[in-house]
Amino acid sequence: MDKLLNDFSFGLFFWQILLFLLLLLLLKKFAWKPILNAVKEREEGILNALKSAEDARKEMQNLTADNERILKEARNDREELLKEARTMRTEMIDEAKGEAQLEADKLIAKAKEGIENEKQAAITDLKNQVADLSVGIAEKLVKDELSSKEKQVTLIEKILKDVKLN
């Protein structure tokens, strides 16, 4: 019985090894290749995803650098425009001040001229009034002086004396 058990164990062992080898061949033919191919595809997919992620990161860095450059240029352009606007504003203010000063000078000159004309007119009017008043006073005095013959003779003598002295 021991021999039978040994033969049975050996036969069982032989068939188990044979079945195991057959299972390995079947797995190799039908399972290993698809599993290895799936693992290989997965590995390639992961590598491609990593490469794409690295490319995307580089592209983002480039875009970020471009955005910074564009922002810097825009800031420089804005500063340049503001500087030009300030310069233009200053020039316009200076020009307006100059024009206002010229206009003010013209108005002052016209006002001075008008004042001088009014002054001359007032002086002329005052002279005319003084002359009229003087003539009126002289007329009254002459009437009073010439009212009698004696006064007329005295006045003529006085005038003749003054004429001789001058």
C-alpha cells in the first residue's frame, strides 16, 4: 500500500505539474500578453500624461512670462500716455495763461486809454466850465467897473500901466 500511495502521489504530483504547466501556457497565451499589454499601455498613458503635463507646465510658464511682458509693456505705454497727457495739459495751461495775459494786457491798455480819454474830456470840460465861469465873472466885473465914467478911465489907465510893465 505504501507503494500504491507512493505511485498515486507521484502520479498526482505529475498531473499537477502538467496541469500547472498547461495553465501557465494558457495564461501566457491568453492572459499574460493582454495583461502585460494593458500594463504597458497604462505605463505609456501615464508617461504621455506626464509629458503632456510637463509641456502644459512649460506652456503655462511661457504664457505667464508673456503675460508679465505684456502687462509691463501696457504699464509702460500707460505711463507714457499719462506723461504725454500731463505735458499736453501743462502746455495747454501755459498757452491759455499766455493768451489770458495778452487779453488782460489788451483790456488794461484799453481801460487806461479809456481812462486817459475820460480824463482829457473831463479836463477839457473843466477848462470850458472855468472859462465860462471866468468870462461870466469878468463880464460882471467889467459891467460893475464900467458902470461909471470914472471907473472906466481908472480901468483904462490901470490896463495901460500893466501893458507898459510887461
